[in-house]
Amino acid sequence: FEGGETRGTPAGNLASDVIREMLGARGQKYPSAVGLASVPYVLQPTLDTYLSDGDERAALDALSGSSPRMTRVYAVDVVLPVLRAARACGAEALALAPDPVDVEVARRSGLQELDMGRRERYVRDVAGFVTKADGASKLFNEKVLMEGYVPPVVPPDGDAAVAASAGAESPGSYFAAKILQDEAVASALYAWTYPRPKSFVAVVQDAEDVVFGGGAARRFVRMWGGLAPEGGVTEDAVATILLDPTAKNTLSGSRMLRLNVGTPVSTRFQLKVSDYIWFSSSPRVNLIPRLMR
């Protein structure tokens, strides 16, 4: 799982460089794929067609506007370089995001209001999904996932209840939308990897969805443990890589990267920021705490 700051920066170039390195070293003996967590499931045929004919203009036309964040600039700067890498390396490309309409339903009304068939597609491991979160998952939800929530601004003379009824995001609706997106990514990855032993997938996400390893990465491992424990897929089969992270990406309150969250007296409930950090150029010394000691 690769995560980079993709808002307004050409993060796709670094992501594609890393993908080329990994796929090149791996070779083509076993199945490989590149997963795009920003591309909705419904655009899988678009990705397949691009890998077949290499028509970038057609791919960009189909991708642009397919979701609120998929502007043409985003498609050019982030998605296209990754697709080029997949095609050059003979890998498949996977659309991993839920339909934006379904995300909006979850945000406004909760996951229970999703059409049953669509919900089952996004949530393959129902038993694991509804099980009470373990200590690490609870820590991630409280200290990492919900850090991205921004309360709606209600004018001094406004009514919070009216704002909520008009669609303003609440903590619960934000949480529902985020876990739907993470579960959808994990479900699509499970569906592709299950029939392909020894396969490899490089997933490209925003940094906020990769830090501290509790999003789709953790759900993917949980899904294998619940649906196919005989497959032996554990946390050791998954790695997270932060690409050119900033202190803000790691929820740090200083200029330095935050390397973990949790209780300082015990490693039992500590989450490391990622397995690897990959910089496109030498970072500032004061960005990494351990280089200063």
C-alpha cells in the first residue's frame, strides 16, 4: 500500500517509479497488479481497455469527473503515471473505490441504507466487519481515522439541527463513509488475490489512508483471516510505504514526522507510521526525529 500527498502535487510520478522498481524486480512469473483506490469499480472496463490499446485520451475522458476528487488534473498527475507503469510492466490495473453515489448514501444515511446487493459487494467479510474492533483497530479509529473529520461551520445565529438535516457531515456520517471506502478497497483486493496464489498488488492511495496501517491494509488482512484462513495471509504479507511524507501527513504537531501513535509505556497498542518511507530526494534532517538524536 503506497500513500502520498496527492492534492495538488504530481505524486503519481513517484508512485509509478516505485511500482516500476518493485514489478521489475518481481518479473512476470506470478500475477501482478496495480490497484487504484481513487478509481470507482464501475470504471474497471476503462482500465482494462487502456492496458489493451494505450489510448490515454480515451482513458482520461472516462476518468475525469467520475468522482468528486477525480478532476482531469488529478487523473493526469496521479492516475495516468501509475497506469503507464502497469502497462509497461505487464501488470493488471484494478479499480478499487466504491461508487461515489454509494459513498454519499453512507455519508447521509448510514451503511444500512445501501442497496443490499451493492453492500455485499463492498463488504465481503460480514462477520469480520461487524465484529467489535480490537485494541489496535479502535486506536486507529480514534486517533487516526477521525482526525480527518472537520465539523461543519454553523453560523452563530444558525441551528445545528437544521445544518445536519441539510446534509452537513457529522462524526458518524464521516466515519461511515471512510470505513465504506476502506472496506471496498480491501474487498476488491481480496476478490482479485484469492484465486491467484503468490500474486502481488501495489495499491496507490492518499497518505491519510496509509498512515499507521489501519485502513484498507488492516481490513485486507482481517478479510483473509475470516474468509480463507488456510491462505496464511497475515500482516507479514502486507507492507505500507509513505511517499515523500510531510509532518502534517503523519498527524504531527511539529515540523518532524510522527513515527507512532499509542501508549508510550507499551508497544502492545502502538501503531507505527508505516513500514517504509520513500523520499524522492534527501529530506531535511529535522523532518525525521531519529536522525536528530
